[in-house]
Amino acid sequence: MSESRLAVWGDPIAHSKSPALHAAAYSVLGLDWEYERRQVSTADFAGVLDSLDDSWRGLSLTMPLKEEAFRAAATRDRHAELTGAVNTLLLGSEIAGFNTDVGGIIDALAEAGVTDVSSVRILGAGATAASALLAVAEIGATHVDVRARRPERAAGLVELGGHLRVTVTGDALNTPTTPVDLTIATLPSGTALDTDLAEGLASDGGVLFDAAYAPWPSALASVWGSRPVVSGLGMLLHQAVRQIRIFRDGDPAVELPDEPRVLAAMRAAL
């Protein structure tokens, strides 16, 4: 039986643009693969994964399943090991886990002209924040200020910063700010901060990269003024390219055949 079935799992999942992105790429690549979406809860994840037969090639995972996928993987790439999050599973006799969010953030920032930063502010302290921290460390960040409603949740990011040789501090959202080159918002879609708080974060926040993309502009992007703003669609697009590399060749670093044309088709599908 051919390994031609793939899917994106999450809870909720109806909003996902991944099926359109993957279908566009598979068409250009001439791959007769099926890619669907399925709502899977954390409680059901292990059982549903175990039920898959050998027609399944791989899975994309979104919230809240990235930690569950991490635990399910027998092997993991460096980005997954460091962040504790897996958003891509390559199925087979041994399940391999990858985190393509890190590369997706780096690629999206580069596309917006951001290839080198020193100081960064990350809003939120969840799985996407860990990927953001690793991404900015790889483009030169030396200090990262994590802001969260519950600052104690930043403890894991402070520890990760130590491994990356990046100074990470954790503070409340409303702690007085100092200027940074880049702000990365990893808050849930639809989050609306108090206007005064949002404007304060924007006043010295540099470029804004908001991982959210629906609705757009986000509440935070709306108060960012004339400063550059990058939506999460770029991250979604580029992490998906890396996923497809994995599903085709098992390696997120191996470029696809005629990748610029694949990327253009995926971008059009957004």
C-alpha cells in the first residue's frame, strides 16, 4: 500500500489553510498525495495516531498537539529537541519528529528584510515562543525580553536561552519597556491587549512579527503605526515548504525540485 495520505491535526482545525498550501505544492510537484484536516484533541491524539495504517505518510500538527507529537516521535531534529515541540511527523517503521516553525520564522523574517537582530521582545511564553526564541538566536539576538500574563511561564525560555547563550528575561506584559529591534507576538489569534499597553509595546518595539494571521490586521498590528509589520502568513507558508521537503525527502534542508515555482503556487493559495 502506498504511503500517500497526509493530514493536519489540531483542535480547533476548521480554520487551517494547510490543506490548500499542500495541495498547491503537490500539484506542482506531480505528487498524487491526499492531504486532509482532522480535529484531534490532546486526549485522543495517541489513540488516533496508533490507528493509522501504512497508507499514511505524515502529519502536520498545530495547537494544542505539538507537545503530544514531541512525545510520540522516536527521533527528533535539533529544533524539536531544543523547543520541546514537534509540528511535523514523518511516519514509518520509526516516527520522526521535526519543528519547522523555527525555520519558517527565519524565512519569513528574511523575506521581510530582517536578517540580523540584537534585541528582541517576545509576547507570550508557549510553544511558538520557544520556536521564536530559537529563530532569533540563529539570526544573532543576544538579549530577549519575554512578556507574558504569567511571567513564571517564561522559566523554560530563560533556561533555553542559557543553552543558546542568549540572555532571556521574563516579565509581565505591563512592565516598563526598553527599545528593541524586533517584537514577536505569539499570543492566540484574536487577543486584544489594552490600548495603552499595546501602544506602549509598539512605541519602542521595532519591527512587529505577529504569528497570528486571522483576523488580520491583528489588534496589535493595528496600533503599530508606521513601523514595519509582518503577519504570520509568512511563517505558515515557509514552515509548510519545509514540511513538504520532509514528506518528500525526509530532510527539511533539501530543497524541492523547482522550489521557487512551488513557493509561488503555495503563496497564491493563501
